[in-house]
Amino acid sequence: MHPLMTFQDGEDFREGQILLIDKPLTWTSFDVVNKLRYTIRKTFGFKKIKVGHAGTLDPLATGVLVLCTGRMTKQINALMAEEKAYTTTVRLGITTASLDAETPVDSRTDAAHLTREAVEAALGAFRGTIAQRPPVFSAKKVDGKRAYQVARAGGEIDLKTVEVTVSDLALTAFEPVVCEGVTAVDATLAIRCSKGTYIRSIGRDLGEALGVGGSLVALRRTASGDFTEEQLWTVEEAVERIQACAGA
């Protein structure tokens, strides 16, 4: 059994701990790592302490972020390889360059004709093992450069498709919304998938399959392997509990 948030002193962090954090909206995964690494170092007077995460979340995503400290960082690759679960809302009828709200809307297509049944039918193509093209705004490396760095600089980058597995995909809500005079549809999905699956790509490809485009307006990781959102601490709660160990 992994040492899951059972720390009582600084040495426990060196020996290894797993921390389950609810990643705040707009924070990067590394923001969370850096915050908690700094807190551990400052609280216990360490010159250095290993802290890493087991699976990146986009800045505009929230939810389960698995952090490992000390010797538990050796388990990061194994933890990262486990299935993940998400809830997301895809706005069908709008597109953005980043495939989420990080960048402005660049196209609007009326989606008033879409039905729940049509969306359900289109989802069939995204279950099982599928070929997926990563988002241009992603951390994928091509020729030593991160794709998002090239995209933000206005350049072009060719990302190859990869195979991923979507083991569960369900439409949980279907709601027409009016966006600047155009009717879009918010389709909320529950997804369980393999490592490396881009939920933004599913939103883009679903919109393309329906002929209206699509972009995410909400994304939350609800599980990573056996770890679920019910176990999460906020960043603030984690900081308080770490400091409390030393009576700080």
C-alpha cells in the first residue's frame, strides 16, 4: 500500500509520500509541485526534496493531481500509466486554437439542429482504441520543441497521431446555449481513458464529426488509477497540514 498522505514529520516526505491535490483552475501542474516543494523545504529546513506529479493537467482543468515526494518519485511512471477519468463539457458550435478557453473563439457555427441522439451516435467512433491527433497547444515535443511554444509563437507544427484507449464514454448532459447570437450545444461527457489521451482532442474531433466544430469549456479529472476526487486536498489545506507537522 502506498504512503498516502500519512506524513507526521519531515522524514516521511524523504521516505516518500503521495499527495492528492485538487488542482486549482489556471494553475499549471508544475505550479502545484513548486508550491508544495517550497512548503516542505521551508517547513523542515531541507536544502532540497524531490517532488513530482504523475500526469499533467491543463491550466484550465481542475481535479485529481497525484504528487509524489522523496523515494515515492520512483513510482511516478507506474502511477502515470494508470487509467484516468474525466468529466468535460464540450461546446459544440465553437472552435478555438487551443481547443479550450485559453484562446479566443475563432469560429461559430449554428448547432441548433443537433439532437441528443445525434451526439450519442457520433460518440460511438470514440470508444475503444482510437487514433488521436494531439492538440497543437500541448506539451508534445517535435524536434526538441514543445508544441505549445511553437503554437504561441505563431508557428506551425506537425503532430503525428497516437493510439489511445477510451474504455468508457457517456453523454451525461445536453444543453443548447446561445453564444453571441448563435445557438451552440453544451455536451457534458464522462470519460475513462488510457494514459496520453487528450480530452481536448476528443472535443475537437466530436465537433468535426458533427460538422459544427467543438471546444472545451470545462474539464475536471475525477480519478487517476484508484485515486478519486473524494480524497483530494486543496493546495491551501495541504500547506496547512504540512506546516502543522512542525508546529509552524
